[in-house]
Amino acid sequence: QVQLVESGGGLVQAGGSLRLSCAASGRLFSTYVMGWFRQAPGKEREFVVAFSLSGGSTYYSDSVKGRFTISRDNAKNSVFLQMNSLKPEDTAVYYCAARSRTFYRDDYYRRAELYDYWGQGTQVTVSS
């Protein structure tokens, strides 16, 4: 069983930066996939970025590519989301997600329903 706890959200002006953290309790094996999703009021949960802890490609949504970067710290059992050049449309609750088995199709990384574990979310608000 894995528990995920996000932190680092807040209020920032457009053009600013935030760094979200996702701390995992329980061991994250190399087969795990880690990702970030977000959900704005009245909208469906949206894929942001994901990667496999075993290595390989990192998948970004087109809306954040070039502005957001996912990283990890194995020693801290944590995953981070560095968000730069923030826009008002980035305003949402951001969720950390984990899946215990790797995906064998690239498009599966973007599907929220295929992830096993979720954090409680952290609010990010970008003012114009």
C-alpha cells in the first residue's frame, strides 16, 4: 500500500513559479509509474505529466510542455513538479498519482482511471 501526500501549492501571479512535492509512504518499486494530474472547477481531471521509475520517456501534456518539469528524489521517496511561467489557466487542484505496474502503451500514461493511488490534492491558484 502506498500513500501519497502533496504539498507546495499556493497563490502566485501569472509568470511566476511553484514547486509541488509528492511524498510517498511505502516503497516505490522500479515498476511504478508516477504522475501529476489536475482538476479545475467544473472540469474533468486532466493529465499533466507522468514517467516510469524504471526509466524511459517522460510524458507531458501539450499545455504544460516546456514550462513544467517532473523530477524525483529516490532518497526522499518523493516526486516533484516544477512549474514555471504559470498562467491563469493552470489554476486547479493538483494531484499526485501512482501505479504499481508499468504501462505498455504510451497513451495509457494519460489515463487517470489506470492509476492505483492518489494524494489528497494541493490547490494552485494563478492570478492574472
